[in-house]
Amino acid sequence: MTLLNTLIQSEWAKALGWTLIHSLWEGAAIALALGVVVGMARSSRVRYAAACLAMLALLTGFGVTAYRLRPQMRFHAAPQVLPLPVSPALDDRPAASNRNPWDVSDLLPWLAPLWLAGIFLFQLRCLISWLAAERLRRIGVCGPPAEWIDRLDGLRARLQMTRPVMLLESCFAEVPVVIGHLRPVILMPLGLLAGLPAGQIEAILLHELAHIRRADYLVNLMQTVVEGMLFYHPAVWWISRVIRTERENCCDDLVVLTNGDAHEYATALAALAENRWTMRDAALAATGGNLVKRIRRLLSQPDGPRTTIAPVLSVSVLIISGAVALAAWQSPTQSAPAILPLIPVASAPLIEPPPLLIAQAQTAPAASPATSPYQKWFNEEVPYIITDRERADFKSLQTDAEREQFIKAFWERRNPTPGTARNEYQEEHYRRIAYANDRFGVKALPGWKTDRGRIYIEYGPPDEIDSHPNGGKYDRPTEEGGGTTETYPFEQWRYRFIEGIGKNVILEFVDKARSGEFRLVTDPSERDVPHSKPPEAKLSYKDLERLPMKVRVSYAPLTSSVALAQITVQFDTKDLHFQDKENVSTATINIYGRISTLAGRPLSPFEDVVSVRQPTENLHELIEANPAQIYQKTLPLPPGRYRLNIAAKDLVARNPGTYEVILDVPQGAPQ
């Protein structure tokens, strides 16, 4: 049961569910196209090839769709650092996005285990059938008369076949069949070689040899595998029936073309009609397909206009799959409140929730709305979990009885076991509040109001905590070549998964004032203590100037998982310093850029040189004609947040310039 729950809750299960839904309309469209070809084509070989291509297209479409809908992997292995917005005023806190409990998309992950179970059953059936066929070629068989071995060799020569074929008589085979591909065997029912005229036996043997020559046994095995994978689709079974029908027709055409006597071959098929064998998935029998239609076809008596159910079937499947996909894709307009995950912590025992507020109201004297227990409940106990709709409804209540009824309904909506006296959700919520007040409170600020308290109440205890209450030191590269950086006291909380945010989320809290209050930060560099640097001696005014630059970043979607970030750096020509050498003025700027994760891991460093050369006498004209110098760099990045650092240095004036910005790379173009 745990394995099933893990499978259903995984992103792969949801992606597989969408793949199965999309395969319905894909298969319907392929079947519709095949129906048109089958209705128009006269050649059995053309219809057979079209049906095989349709089956292959079904499998390919399923694989391509599964690949495109697979869960996106992270670009790097480092944990993802996602900023959480600082909580605004409690009365204006935005509501968490909630989901309709009857949302059709919630059923998609359940399709994955059902599909896997179906594959197992169908492939088990295929394996059993294959084992039975292999057993048939070894049990109860004997060699035929020598004259039929010679005749079989003659028939192989007429079909220009070089592969050896074994002919055996079987006590268990009811009709002639072919088993095997690498070492094919034709099994004839015992007594059939002596019971039918020689001409009819030769026609039947030609039919079986035609199957071997066309490698139909191997194609049939692959066909059954695809049937087992896409067993749920009606179009798959219709396409399989077309393949088997046209396969027999192709072999019949080859027999008539080689033997020249269609009437005698039709008579032989009619003689075998009463001995039809049911093991058609693992072997190829001469009585395969619709025998009556095959005989009429051989005798040139058509059944009338060719009809097919493919158009009706395809249109029906298209309509049904479209409706299911639309229902699953639509977002619900009305949502239920989000339920907080219940994560027990051994170090903090559960506490009972406060007494019912109605009892407090009956025993306490009348109080103003600002100090009433109901306002305390609203402002201090549930500000992080109440929704906007519930907040507005509570503010519109006029009497304490209405407020008491609202509070009871509020907790009952979140009760994991509705109708029971114990509400585990309510107990866990008040336990988190008590824990936050006990562990995270500082001076006059209660723990539930701190950033750590808010995160703890909303998301529960973290999976891992990296605490540095006294700060620390670490080596960090600087522009001057390196050094040791001191940090403020900080903590890193790691959550393996937060619904609506992602996996492997790291939140960092820093105590810059060293007061015990750790504030949530979005930039890991905020934990670094800025170190004072003594001024260097003998610096001129120009040395202290910074090289000004303008940076602009634009994004062009490339695929669903990659976008192109175009970085444009602009320098004003008048800010550059030119060096005159042999009547040629030259300005050179070294550019070094780096894109890194918010955790500080470098991803895409780049380095380049911008050089401007101009005859000295025309330098003034250059500045007027080209007031700006542009440098551009394009880099592919997956969606997410990154930090861009650019350092530029004028090699003539030796004055540097730096620029830093956070990049929000959007989602790429849908495939």
C-alpha cells in the first residue's frame, strides 16, 4: 500500500496519466487515417503496410508524448533556493491557492498503476501463449513421409527461399501452423497429408512458406507486445485485426500467384474450416482471419463496398478523450481551504487546543471587539491558514454566536476525520504555535510573529537544520584574488518538498542585529559581514572613479525547458580612456561575467574584450558618431532564478566597474 501511495503521489504518475489521455486522441487520429487508406487501397500489401505503420505510429506517439510530458529535471544538482514573500499585514495576507476535491486531474495519477497492471496481465498472456507454442513443436511430433520433404524443398525453390524449413506432423495441431522465426517449423495435423489431395496440400504449404518468407511470425510477436502496452485503446485492436486480415490476404495472393489455381486453394481452405485452432497469438495458421471472406475473395466474389468502423470509432474516441482532457485541464473556480500537512515532532509534545470560545464568552464580561477572544483567534491564531474568502466572511459577522459557529465550521472543514471528536489538524496547528512561541520568541516579539515561527507554522518542522548561532568564517574569492569572509549568525532550513513551491527547498535566516531574531533572506550573501578595507595609498582621482555601464537582459523562449538570455552591456564612448600610439587611439575594456545560482554555484562564466580603435585626428568624430559601445552575450538557461555578476575594467585608466542583478528566467516555449 505504501508503494502504491508513493507511485500515485509522484510526478511521473501524473505525467504518465496525461500521456495515456493524450494517446486516446492520437490513436483515434491514426486509426481514422488508416481507415481512409483501407477504404481506398485495392492492394492487400498496401493495406498491410499501412496498418503496420499505423501500429508503429501509435507506439512512437506514446513514447514521444511520455518523453515530452516527463517531469523536468533540475539543471544542476545543488538544492534549489526559492524565496518566500515576506508576510504582509495579517489582515491582508493572500489566501493559499486551493484545489477542488473533485478535480478530474486528481484522478490522473491513478491511471499509472492500472496501466502497469494491465501491461503485466497482457504480457503474461503473451508469454504463456508463446511457451505453449514452443511446447507444441517438441511434444507429440513425428517426421512426415520422405516424398513430402522433397516436395517442400521444391516449393521453397519456387518461392526462392534459401532458409531451411522443417516439416513435422503433430498429434495436437488441428490445422497447419508455422512456429518460430530463426528455425521455422511447419506443423501439419496428423493424417492431413494423406487425407487431402496433393494439390491442396501443396497450396497449404505454400501459404505457410509465404508466412516464413515474409517474416510474419516475428512481426506477429512484436504486434502482440504493442497490443499488451496499449491494451486500453480500441483503435489498437482494430488496427491489429486489419494487420492479421491483410497478412493472410497477402499470403493468399502469393499462393495464387505461384500455384495459379485459386479454386483448388479455396477448396483446401474450406476443408480446414472445421479444424480452426485457437492459439493464433503465438503461431500463424492457414485458417487465420475471416475464412469465408478469404474464400470469397479468392473466388472473385466481393462482399460489396468495403466498410470500416474506423471513422465512427475514431470520432467517438476523439470526442471522449477531448472531453476528459478538457475537464482535467481546467482549473477549478471554487476551491476548498488548503490542509496543512500533519508532521509530528518528537521533541515537542502535542498540547490540547484552547477551551471552546463559547465558554469564554459565557463566563467573561462583555469586551470590545478589539480585545475579544474571537479577534484574538482571528489575528493571532489562524492568520497564516485562513483564506481571503473566510477572512471576509468573518469580518462581516455581527454576533458572537455567529463567530462561534464560524470557528466550529472552520476547523471541521480541515478535520482529516470529519465528524469525530478529535481534530488532528487543529491539534497540530496549536502545537506548532506553542513550539514557535517557545523556541523563536525574542524580547517583546512572540515566536509566531517571527519569520522562523511563520515558516514553522505554515510548513511544519524542516527535514534538516544547519545552525550557526555564532556565525562563522569561510574562504570566498574576491576581486582582489581571495580572502576570508565572516558571517552573521544564520540558520538554513531544508524541506524535501513543499507543495506549491517545489522539492529540496532551502530557506535561510540571518540574525544581522545579533539579537536572536533571525530574518528570512532571499540572497545568501546577506549573511556575510561586510569587511572594511583600508584605503590604498597614492590613488589619483581617476583611480577612484568607477567605470559606468548599463546592462539590459532580455529572454527569448527556445523550448519548454530552455530559454535564451541575451545580455547587453553598454558603455558610453565618452567614458572610455584612449591611449595614443603612432597616431592611433585605442580603448580596451576587459569584461568578465558570471551567472550563478542563488546559492552561489557558478553556472556560465564568460570573458571577453571590447576594443575600439580610431585615428587620433578623428577621435572626436568617433565619439559624436558612436556615443555608445555595445557588447552582447547570449546564453541558454533553464527557467528559474539566477544571479548575474559583471565586472568590467578599462585597461588604460585601470578603473573597474561592477554590476549585479537577479535574473528571473521565464518558462520557455511549449513544445
